[in-house]
Amino acid sequence: MPIIDMSMNELYQYNGSNPRPEDFDAYWERALAEMRSVDAQVELIPSSFKVPYAECYDLYFTGVGGARIHAKYVKPTHVQGPHPAIIQFHGYTGNAGNWTDKLSYASLGYSCITMDCRGQGGGSEDVGGVKGTTMNGHIIRGLDDNPDQLLFRQIYLDTAQLTGIVMEFAEVDATRVGVIGGSQGGGLTLACAALEPRVQRLAPYFPFLCDYKRVWDMDLAKDAYQELRTYFRYYDPQHVREEEIFKKLGYIDVQYLAHRIEGEVLMGVGLMDTVCPPSTQFAAYNKIRSQKNLEIYPDFGHEELPGFSDKTVQFMLQL
């Protein structure tokens, strides 16, 4: 089998290379306290999209910094009493997708919610307010400001806040909530379950936003990670601040949140992934302390992993 990264034995032993800030835990406790202090002002607006067995809503809430966040919410009408819910997160620059994407779970008696990430392709606000350039990338947004202004800090908090909101809905059983996503959505799935540990099951695949320094060292700061290269070329061309920059990125490195996850994990990884290298994904997976299982696809990269969606549905049906 061709190898673009470490051997399997090395992958299972790998513990990451991006520096972890000394105050990482205090940083996230402070962030969560800020999130909990926000008046979410939840709004549900019925959609014009109609199906016989579910109701569809545009859901809005106020996140940290005052941004209004949008999600699509589908709840089944053919089940009685509180039922499970699935929360989905989309890929980088994407959006919540079509209503029909959520109907398979609704047909099974699950509510299904998909969030638009701030400032990406959907209806959520990015209220800005950081110093320095934002370029076109969200990893580096806020990098020249206080670490509390990192945009992915706010997006991670949005995932946890939305999950908490959904858990309060009368029709949702808060003890039976799962989260799903691939690439950026995979990273957000891990971050969400770490910051909202009541999540019972999570199914990330090829998660983004893990071990930035490893991506850089492998010369794979391109595609989804291109903004790292662009930032250095324009704002630190001699890498005088390299250590400082990667250390600040450590605040939003999902691998360092992974140990907080309490739910059961089903994770998919392609060993030929040159967008989110396998070692970066293992850096997060190896830190998960809860029950976990890894589905490995030796010949696949950052693409559909055959059968993983079916495995995910079967996994979530156990909620």
C-alpha cells in the first residue's frame, strides 16, 4: 500500500506536534462562561418547504459577540414524546445544504439540525471586529489580535451553544443527541462534543482543524490549509514569529479539546488524505478517552468513504 504519511503503528502512537498553550484549559473555560452568559434569543420560523412527516424551520440564535447564527431544523411529526436528535456540521466554506439532506433522519423519528458556520456559505453572521488582516481564511482570522478573537473559537462555541439549545426543546430527549460531520464538519463534531459533553454519540470523518504544525511540516499547507502559507508569505516572510503563530493556533487545535469528549465515537479516515493528513487526524483520535472506533480506508483520500454513511446511520440508531 502506498504511504503518504506515517506507518499504521506510528499513527496510533502519534501525539501531535502543534504547541499547546499553557493556559489552554483556562482559555476554554473562560470561553464557555462567555457563551453561557449570552441571551440566545432563539427564533423558529416555519419554512415554505413541506413534507408529510416532518416540520421544517429556520432556527436563529445569538452567539458570542452578538452574531445571529442560522441553522435548518427538521422535526418529525409521526413520533410521540421526546425523541433523539442529530446535529450536522458542514465542510469549509459550505452551508447547511438542502432540506432534503435532513429527511432521512426525520423519517427515522429523529430531529435533524444543520448549522451554518459564521461568515461562510450560509445565513450566519460574521460580525468581525478583529485587528489586522482577515484575508480569505477563517483559520487566520483574529490571529493578530487577542486569542479570544480567533474566529474558530466563536464557531466552536456556536456548535456547543446550538446543541444546548436543541437539548432544551420539549420534543428532544437531551440524553439521546448525536453529532455528525466531515472535514471542517468533522473538526466541529469533535469540538462540539468536547465543549458540550452531554453529546452521546459522534461520527466525524477526516476532521479538519487538527495539528496545524504537522500540516505545515508535511508541506501540505494548501487546499483547505492554504491560508497558513499565504499568511506567512505576506505577514511573516522570514518566519520570525513562527513559534508564536503556531502556539496561538494551538487554542483552536481540536486535538487538545478531544480529551473532554465523553460520548462514544465512530471516526472515518482515509490514509491517502493529502488535505487533512492522517497523522493530524490521529493526533486528535489518540487523545479521545471515551469509547471509540476507527474505520480506516487505506486507498481513499479526502472524498466519500464508501459505506461510512451507512455505518453512521446504524451507529446513531443506537441512541
